Amino acid sequence: MKLFVGLGNPGAKYAGHRHNIGYMAVDRIAADHGFGPWRSRFNGVLAEGQLGGDKLLLLKPETFMNLSGQSVAAAMNFYKLQPADIYVFHDELDLAPGKLRVKTGGGHAGHNGLRSIHGHIGEAYNRVRIGIGHPGHKDRVSAYVLHDFAKADADWIDDLLRGISDGAADLAAGDAARFMNAVALRTAPPRSSKTPAPAAGKPSPKPEDPTPEPDTRGPLQRLVDKFR
């Protein structure tokens, strides 16, 4: 059994904030994979489902970001899980928008949700770092993360969330590489090696004839050409 935790702040006014990308990720997994309804548990809301034949728990702490660890610790202790069984989806300032990395252990880099989780269960859990970019100066960070994504971000967010959902079963199975590959296939699909079709109204180019043209030169001309 694994526990996927999406970090964010509860309430409609926070729903579109950059800080809530973790909520968005687990919401997408729940919707795409037919998870049960969200129920109030562990100072948050919990949904249960199956991925890859194994039980998976989705948790959204509703303690507000700074106290997220309370909810995570309560769920972990109830289900007798280890930190290694937990994957926390959160916004990451140090990654470009739409980039994603999986990391185990390490510091919290000033993220208040991770700081709280560190304080309750230690650092040996897994993080799914979802890039939102950086505003350019540390004094602007708070206003930046507590603000809605721009309308222009809608396409890459949708691609990213689709990729997270596509690879969720791989992540639950502990295969972070396949999970990240599933995300990459959505956010940066490989280009086809096939020759593109001609534009409408334009004739297709004729293929080159591999048959050499017959040599019509006379013997004397061939000899002269040989020494040119």
C-alpha cells in the first residue's frame, strides 16, 4: 500500500493557486482512475482506490500548508506505513514550469509544507517536485505561490496532470523512471521520424528513380571525359 499526498490549501479561493498544484495532481489521479469519494479523515480528505492491483490512498491535508505534517503523520500511523511508502506532490520553485522530478530524502528547501512533514515523520519520504518556476526574487515568492496560475499556463498544466495520471501506477509500484517517462510523453512527446504529409493542394514530390540513365556517349567521348 502506498500513500500519495497532494499539498495545498483548502478552500475555493486557493484552488487555482500555484501552491495547490499538489492538490490538482491527486485530484486528477482520483478522477481518472475511478477512486472512491473523498472522505474527511486525518485532518484532511482521503480517497481510496486500486492501481496496478494494489491499494492506493490519496490524501489532501486540510490543515493549511504550514501544518501538513499533522495530517500525513496521522494517516501514516493509522495504516502502519513507513516514510518510504509516502509520495508527496508539491510545487517546486527551483524547476521550470511543467518540469517534474522525483526525489527521496533531503532537505525541505524552505517549503513550509515539507518543513512540517519533516518535523512529523522525518525526511525519508518521497517527493514529486512539480515545477512552477521562480518569480525572480525571494521577496516575491509568497505572493507568487499564493496566486492563480496564468491563463496561458492552462495547456502545460493539463498535459502535466495527464502525464502524472498516466504514470501513477508506475509510481505506486516504485518505478520512478517509468513514471517520469509517462509524464515526459505528455509534456514533450517524441517527434515522428516519418516524412510529413504534403500540405493540402500540393502534389507529393516524386521519388528518385534509382535506375541509372543509359550512357549514350561514343567510345572517343568516354575516353576524353576519363582524363578531364
